[in-house]
Amino acid sequence: MVSATPPRAARHALAYVLNNWRRHGKDHDIDLMFFRVDPFSSATSFGGWKESDPYGDDFPSTYEPLPVSRAETWLLNVGWKRHGLISVREVPGPEAKRLVA
């Protein structure tokens, strides 16, 4: 087995953290199925989405994003992008190329 390069591994980790709700089917829960990103994660503050409008009109006007800290390393700011931006439809895990409709 070939190990992932640090930028690729960082991208996999980001995709997992941001889209893990899809892996566990939470995006199909009746209360969450209309959101493109997990409203209870840092996904709402992430600036590396593949889609130009990842949030749309999904969030109510009273929604306040969770507080997050900006990444301070090259790897988490730039390096991971060598392997492609992350889609809001990506399902992380062994079959990471899967996308949901």
C-alpha cells in the first residue's frame, strides 16, 4: 500500500471533517436534508469548496456560524489544494470519489 503524501492526507482529513455527516447519512435526516453543508460543523466557514455557491439560501437569516480559527500552516492553507477542491457532495471514506445527488 502506498502512503498518501502530506497534502493528499490533509485533503482527505479536511473532506472527512467537513463532510462526515454524509458518510453517516445525516444529510438525509428530515431536519437536515435541505442543507448543502453540515450546519453544526465548521463547514459553513470553509473557503475551499469546489462549488461557487456552497451555501445558497439554505441558512435562516438568524444563523450564526460556529467560531473557528484560521489555519496557520502552508499544508492546511495551500498544500491540500494540489489534490483538488472539496465538493459539498463528496462522501468521505474508502470510496471517497462518491458524490451524492
